[in-house]
Amino acid sequence: MKLFNILAILITLSAGFSYINHRFIRLPTTIGLMAISLLVSLGLIALGAL
């Protein structure tokens, strides 16, 4: 993938996580984004192990 595509994906994921945090979880922005990112990355690691 090219750098532009990777940056676009990261920005889109960040915006989506921010919306989920604002709409449902209601944590402070920094903490909410970090928590959601941690859960998603742990999920990807678990899927990779399978």
C-alpha cells in the first residue's frame, strides 16, 4: 500500500473510533480513543493467533 492509503485508513479509523466514543462510551477523547484502539489491536492479535 502507498503512504497516502495508509494515512487515509488511519484517519478514517480514528474518526470512527472518536464517533463511537462520543456517542456510546462518553470517556474523555484521549482516553476513549486509546481504549478503543487497544481493544481493536488486541482483537486483531487474537484473530491472528487463530
